[in-house]
Amino acid sequence: MSACPLCAADGGEVLWRDDRLRVIAIADVDHPAFLRVVWQAHVAEMTDLDVADREHVMAAVWATESALRDCVRPDKVNLASFGNVVPHLHWHVIARWRDDPHFPNAVWGPRMRESARPPLPGLARDMRLRLAELLGPGDR
Ligand SMILES: [Zn+2]
């Protein structure tokens, strides 16, 4: 069993995957469209990847952002890559709304209000369809 949570498990509901990366949806009660693009292998930095693999990661991030905009029409999309807590390459792709609990702060920042965004029960289905259109069928 790996000590790394992103090596040990998918880390969320898988929306798209190939042999190099996966796109997952995180169950987050405050932020109903919180996605991550996770590199399959345990590397820490973008520059651990060769140029073709870096381009593949970013193509997946752009596709995820685009699919998110099409599927849930957020007020903003936040992109972030830290890896300070889990040093396994992953990008956060998070739909934001002006009335979400942390807006305009980062989702990890101070809470601004108690209001919660309603859940998005069709998100996984809609995102799977749109990601397959943008990235190809992927691996099941
Ligand atoms: Zn890992």
C-alpha cells in the first residue's frame, strides 16, 4: 500500500482516463464541481515530464475547464497546481460562483458566507460525455 493517496486510489470519481492521466470529480460539499487532472505516475513537478507529456497534461486541463464551462456555466474557473500536501502531480480545476462559500477567496481561503451551492447530480454524466468529445474516448 502506497503512502501516496493518489497512487493508492483514484482520489475521486473518474470522469476520463488514459494510460497517462485521469480526470476526477471530488466530493466537496461546498464546491459541487471540483475536479482534478491527476498524472497516473508518481512525479512531483511538471518539469519531471517530457515536453509531450506536459502538453498532454495541459490539453487535459484545458479540456476539463472547457467542459466545465459548457456543463455548469460557472461565474469563474479556478486552476491551481500546488502539490505541497500530496507531491503527486495534479491540477485543480474548480468551478466557482459569486455566491459560493469562499468566493472571491480561493476554496482553501477564508470562508465568506454560509450559503452552500446546490449539488449538481448530472455533473459526472455530462462531463464524461463532453470530455470524450474533447479528448477522445480514453480508456474505460
Ligand atoms: Zn503518488
